[in-house]
Amino acid sequence: MMDQENRVVVLIDMDCFYCQVEEKLNPELKGKPIAVVQYNPWKGGGIIAVNYAARSMGVTRHMRGDEAREKCPEIQLPSVPCQRGKADISRYRDAGKEVARVLQKFTPLLERASIDEAYLDITAPVRTRLATLDVQTLRGDMMPDTFCVGYGRLEEFVSEVLAGGSDCIDFDPEHAKQLLVGALIVSEIRAAVRAETGYACSAGVAHCRSLAKLACGLRKPARQSVLPRHALAALYRTLPIKKMKHLGGKFGDAVCDVLGIKTMAELEHFTEKELQAKFDEKNGTWLYNIARGVDPEPVRARFNPKSIGCCKQFKGKAALIDLHSLEKWLRDLADEVEGRLEQDALESNRTPRQMVVSFAVQAAGRDASSSRSYNFSPVDDLRGSTFASKALELVLEGAEGSKPKDDENNRRLKSPIKFLGISVGKFEDNNETKKTKRINDFFAAGASKETIRLSNENTIKVRRKNSEDKNYVLEKFLSAAKEVQKINKRLENCVHENIDRTLGIEATLDKQESFFAKFLNGINKTEEIKGDESQAEVNPMNIEVNRSNTPECNVIPCGDDSVDTNYSGSTIDEEINKSIALFEADPDDSTRVSNMRELLNSNEENLRTDDSEPLKAEPEPSPPIVKPKPQHIETIRCSECGKSIPVNKFDEHADYHLALKLREEERKEMRKDRERRTVNGLSDKEKDIKKKKPEETSNKKETRTSITNYLTKIDSGVPTTACAECGKKVAAEKFSEHQDFHQAQRLSRELNPRPRGAKRKASPGGEPKRPCKPIDHFFGSRGAASSTEPRDQINDRPGLHFH
């Protein structure tokens, strides 16, 4: 990508463009003060453009035609054409396209900012010109109407560039040379625009968009200004913040008020973090960069506008108050959009995919603006009637929360509408090649792929700059499927032709699977082919997997009666060791695995001793062979599930149980974590109660005092304990006595049982209470309890009665 700090960016701004267009249409206006007014004739119409001759007489765009005549009696007031009851600026729009076509001849990096403005990135043309131009031949008079910021005359800047040095420490001779050649090219651009269109323009030349915009407005009209980087500090010392692009509105006011500054030089005193803290992160970073002359926004090649739309204001009594007037204006706006879309389709061959409707309603004494969008479907007919009907739905839904009804009569709107606008955007090119897409097109992510080549071993190697590329993932999936098909086909050929063959498969780390994953997914299986005379077994390990990132295991074939499995003994031991490491804390599991390993080793030794010829280890693994299937295979009864498993399958079966065990251990651990979190959720008070309860129960018989102590008010400063039976808080030192009280209650209920279903009734007034045993009867030789509380209150406790 091009160096952002060494670009040459230009802004071309057409001077008083609407006035120049009127002068070209009516040559009699040339040289006279002109102000273009809107179609509304009230007070002479609203002024939308003023040429410099009228500005010198005090006329501004905020005036109306009658007020402008008072300031300048000889002023000419051409009016904007009117169509469908609103302004028609097609003539100015067409003139802007005419200028843009001239600018496009100098660089493809042309971005139209508006009807009368365009950004150009001429870095490439400048460097091309420098390759053939002798800079020492440049003179100031070769660039008429050119000024350089920080210099009184252009010749001073030219002399410093030719000398290759300056008194300023920030002077960059190479970039200054590029700006000087850029100014020469911009002079040629302006001359071409004047010659081919008859319009005058101003220009700004700098290393970024914002500064080019700033430089363009310094020496208008019909002039151009160059802003070198080393002159920026001097310009910022006196430049008001409101003069900077994007800072002329409310955001600029907020920056001045919050920071308490007025010039751009003062903005440089703040750090990026300080600006991000006072504003948001994005705006803070932008302010920090623009204070240092940094604006990385590129110039994007865009000739056509992003959107096509039109709008209408309804001020004062012209506000829309009924449904029919709303429908009428939406149809007019939609028809204009349709006409412009037809012209745009002929010129640009593109189609919009979205419509945006903007409106403003008068509510609570103020205008409330809003907008709604609608995405076109493939079946929508992009005509004015479609735009109008969809816009009506969006406006009514947004302004009133309702939808239009079929054949609805005219009615009054809930709130007057002050503004309406319809625009279409998100254009797509009408290219036939884009309408029919292959599946790969949906995964393409640009020019990130480098090469795709086939090796002699029919192995696809795909190299990428970015492993996350979607196209890479798709091709990787498809190539893996092709490899599997090739392997299966070759295995079938080996079985039918009885040919000894070895296939080499090159796999990446992300294709390697663990031992358990292979077993559970059913990848590791043995194919059995039954013939007319004999049976043959093909071992899948005939496929030798060469993986540079995994240890190699030497497999020794042991003949027909071999107990060789799909994996060597070293691989099995390694897997079992890994499995044991996962739950070493459980001795039973470790013992079971050890017994399983001994069982495997013992069976292997028994089979080897039965063989007539001893096995001989070979220094290197011999090629796999197709061997006849043994008639009788010894089986082992699994201690876990009770099934009889062939010896050559028992190791895989054992590892299957290991996998199940691992899964069960993981589930148990999750349950323990859940229980642990539940226990941790208990309050500290409940934990204290559980800890102290055994001690208090053992000591409850040692300390017994009067039962009246339970009715005594507890001081808040004394430590208390909550009773588990009644929930009351009792002083800690008297908690054992309180428990004796509950014991007495239980004894009283046992000695004085109530009939089932009977309810205790209060004693009638004056009638003596039923006599019952005194409380001291339940405590052996202890004396009667003293009480400081009235007896009638104590008697109210359930199950306790005192004489």
C-alpha cells in the first residue's frame, strides 16, 4: 500500500458553481453580481449560491432575493428550475459530471465529494513525472496563480526545493519536491477544466485529504495553494478550530467548550488518552492525529454518487396535515427518483438495493427527524409506484405506529410533517457474470491465495498467506474428501487383485486424529472379503502414515497366528500411560489398567510359546502383506462388560472402556463442582451453626437456668446464635439453656397429648385454668424456676402451663 505520509492529494473545488453554470447558459450575466435563488418567490426567493462579485457587495447565502437587492441593486437573481413542485438541479448535476470527466483523464483515483468538489490522488502521476523531469528546470511562473503556505512568494519555496534544504528542521526535501511537481500537474488540470468546460476552479495540494481541503480554501477563487508538512505548525498557530474540516459544526463547538481552546495549535497539547477520555475513542484518536497533520483516509475511486435521492421541506403553513397530501408528495418524490435512476442506469449500469425514507414531524413544539430503510427484494419492480407505496408504509409506521389501509379515505395526520426525502443506494453493478455465481464465489476472500499445485504423489498442497481464508477452508475440505476416495479405491484394488501395495498419505497436523477419536468415529476398521475357496483379511495398517510430527512405531509382522493389531505395542502402552495419568489419584482404576496390561502380555506370551518357530525381530519393518485369516481366534472375556472379545481386538476394546471411564470421571468432576458451588453458597451464619451445634448439644446438660431467661430482651451488642427450631436469635452463652426449653416443650407435649383434630381453645374469662405439673417436675431435684415475667404470658406458650 502507498505510504500515507508521502502522498500527493488534491481537492478541486468549483468556484460559485451554480453561478458559473447560469453564466454559461446566459452569457449576458458574465461579469455581473449573481445570486441563484430557489423557486419560491416569497421575498424574492431563498439564495443558495452567490458569486464573488456579489459577495463583495455584502450579499450572503442567508439572505433572500429582496434583501440582496437592497445590498446590491444591480444584482442578477436567476432562479433554479422547478419540476413537480420542487427545485430541479439537474443542470448543475450534469455540469459537475462534465468536469469530473476531464479530471478523470489525469488519474483514475478520482472521488467525487459533491456536485462541485472532487478529491484526486496524483501520487502515481507525480512519481512518473519525476522519473522524466529535471526538477532544476522548474520555475514559479510555470504554475500561475499558485501560492505556498509559509512563503510570501512561490519562488521562495521553489528555490528551497531546488537547493534541497531549508532553515526549518521539519523540512522534507523529497516530499517537498513531490508537492512542487504536484502543483505543476494541478495547474495543468485546472487549465484543462477551463479550456474544455469554461468553468474556473480552485485547488489545494497537500499530503492528505483534510489538509488539501484546508489549503483549497485559503486562496480562492481561481487559485491553488500548496501546504507542505513543515509549514503546518505555523498555520495551526492562528487557524481557528472551526475552520477545520469536520469541526465546523456542533462537534467543533464541543471541542472548544470541553477543552477550552480556540486554535488548532492548542489541540496538539493534549495526549491521545486525554482526548479519548473526553470524547469517544474514535473521535479522540482522530483529533489527536489531525492536530499533527495525520489523516490516513484514502482517496477511493468513485465517479458516481453513493446514493440518488430528492427531498422537500414544508415550512410553516405548508406542512402536510392530511393523508392525501402525504401520498401526493411521496409520489412526486418517487417519480423524480425513478427518472434519475433510469438516467443513472444508462450511464453506470447499476441497480440500487436499498431505499431510505427521511421525514420530520412537528411534535411538542419542535421538529423530530427520523428515517426508515427498506431493502429491495428480487421481485420488487424498481419504479416510482413501488417507491411511493413502500415510503408511505415506512412514514406512517414511524410517525404514527400504524400501516396504511387499502382504499383508506382521507384523514388528518396525528402530527404535521415538515420534511420528506427519498433516496436509494447500496448500488450493485448489473454484470451478468455476477448474477450466476459458483459455490466457490461465496467463499472467495480476495487475493490471499498464492498457488495450488499437484505433486507426483497426487497430493494437493495449498499455501496461503492467511490460514483463516474461507476459500482455503473449502478447498481443504474438498481435497480431504478426494484423498479419502482415492484411498478407498486403492484398498479395493488391493483386495480384488491381491496386490501388495503401500500408499503414502501426506497429512497436516490439523488432519491428525487421536487414538480414541479414530476408534469412536469408526475410521479404524478391518475389511473382510469372503472368496469361493478361502477367506482373506486386509489389515488397514497396510496404509503407512508418514507423519513428521509424531513418533514412529516399528510394527513387526508375526505371521498367520500373529496377535498384531492395528497399532503397535508401543503405541498401546503410550495410550494406556496417558490414560492412567488422567486419573492417577484413583488406585482402583490404576490397578485395573495394570491388570489389563498384564493380561494382554500373558496372552501374547502364550500364543508365542505355542508357535513352532520363534519370532525373530527384524531391524526394519517389512512391507505389509495380504495374509489368510486364521480359522480359530482365541477370545478373552472382558471384566468390564462380560463380552467375549477376540485377542486381536481386546486392546481396542479395553481402550474403549478407558474412554468411557474418562467421560464418567469428567461428569463426576462436573457434579462435584456443582455441589461445591452449592455448598459455597451457604451463608457464614449457617456454617457457624453447623460447626457449633455438636459442641452446644454436648454441653446443654451442664448449664441450666430459669426458663424465664429465654424471654429476656437480648442486647444487640452481645453475640447471638440463631435457633434452628424456632428461628430466634439467642445470646451465645445462653444457647444451651434455650435448647433445654425446647426439650421441655417436647416433654410437655408427650405428657399432655391433645386428641386428634381437637383445637385448643382459650380459657373463658374468670374460669380457673386446668392444673398441670410444675416445670420443676421435669428437671429432677432442681427447684422451681423463678420468673420475672407474668405467669399469664408464660402460660401462653404452647404445651407449657404454670400454676
